[in-house]
Amino acid sequence: MTAIRPEQPTPEYPPAHGLLKDRTVVVTAAAGAGIGAAVARRVLEEGARGVVIGDTHERRLAEAEQSLGAEFGADRVRSLVCDVTDEAQVQVLLDAADELGGVDVMINNAGLGGTASVLEMTDEQWSKVIDITLTGTFRCIRAASRKMIEAGKRGVIVNNASVIGWRAQEGQAHYAAAKAGVMALTRCAALDVAAHGIRVNAVSPSLAMHPFLAKVTSDELLHELKQREAFGRAAEPWEVANVMVFLASEYSSYLTGEVISVSSQHA
């Protein structure tokens, strides 16, 4: 019988150290209360000149801009509705960063999950997850890299993958394939843009808790997922955001093409 892992306390929120001073950061899927929202806040705390946030949910996006603007200054925050399956919208999102000095850091957080067995999964279900999670990340990497090269910036791109890209989970074939693709895309894109001084890395979270996840996941499954973690708890979104900030900062200046696991999962 497997021993029950007690839930360890969440650590205190760490203070900022100016790691992204004077950088302009673009974040996709940044509305709401998940990893994207956490990293948008964290980059401003870390001294970013400004942040451009994109999302498909117009109301939540407006609320996020208002909240961040009230706390950090409205002149440091821009928001645009952006569907990463639309090349034109991706370009407009990147162009908006020009108002804040041009994109220095691109954080590709947009993704779509879902649960379906390959026995019942439709082409539409498969294609939608791949288009948003993998191809959307590709579109953003391409657009951001071109902007950085045009501006002569030695920029940074950080992608959001998942441990599911490494480990099998029932009903997750489309999402796992997309996230494994993000990992491979990260490694190859890093080599394509290295000559321009641009770095491309990714984080691979296991379980990050936020209200939407709690809403769509049963208590039984959440308990099971937490028991896979060495600390007996899910990560807070800001714990993943902190690793993204590290990858975006000069503290990781010699890292490119890497996928960093943000997980306490045990064997």
C-alpha cells in the first residue's frame, strides 16, 4: 500500500531582485489566475519596463490590465485580445510591444488541454489542441524572433511545456503530443536563432494549482495528482513563473534549447 504523502506548506512569496530591469515582456494567455497571469505580475515586480498581455478572453484580459496597471502603473501595461491560431493577431500583439521599447522577452504560455481517449478522439479535438498548444507556440516564436532580429535585440523566448510531454497519462494523447512537440520545437528553434544572440528555453510543470483547474477537476483526481508530488501539494502558479523569470534573465545567459522541469514528482 502506497503511503500517503502529507501536504507540505507553500513557501513564502520571494522578494524581487530587479532581474528584468528595463525589459519589455510579452505574455500569451495571461488573463485569469494561472501561470500566465502569475508571470505577468512577476516580470513587473522584477523591474520590467512594461508587459504586453494577450488572451482570448476579453473580459478577464481587461480586468488583468486594470489590476496590473493600478498596482504597477498603467503606462507599463498593454493588453490585446490574441488568438495564437491567427498569425495576424500574433503579429499585432508583438507590434504592441513597440510602444514600450520593443519585445525583449517572449513568454509563450498559451495552450489547450482536454481529456479524450484515442478511441473516441475526433480529428477536430486533436487538431484544435495541436494548433493552439504547438503551432501557436511556433507562430509566436517566429514572430518574436523576427522582431528581435529586426531591432538588433539579444532577446529571450520562454515556452511552457509540461511533464506530460515526457510521461504518459490516460486521455491526454493530443495534449501530450503537443507538449512533447513544444519541447522539440524549443531545442531546434534555439539552434536556428542562436547566431542572433536569441535564447529559447522552456519550463515543464507538473501540477500548478489555480481556480480554473480546481473547477474542472474532481477532488479525487486532484488528490491523486498531488500524491504523485514529493511535497504532497501542487505548485503555486508563481512558483512556475519564478523559473520562467530565471530563464528570461541574465542569470541563465548560457542556457538555450533547455527544458527545465518545474516538478516535485517522484519515481
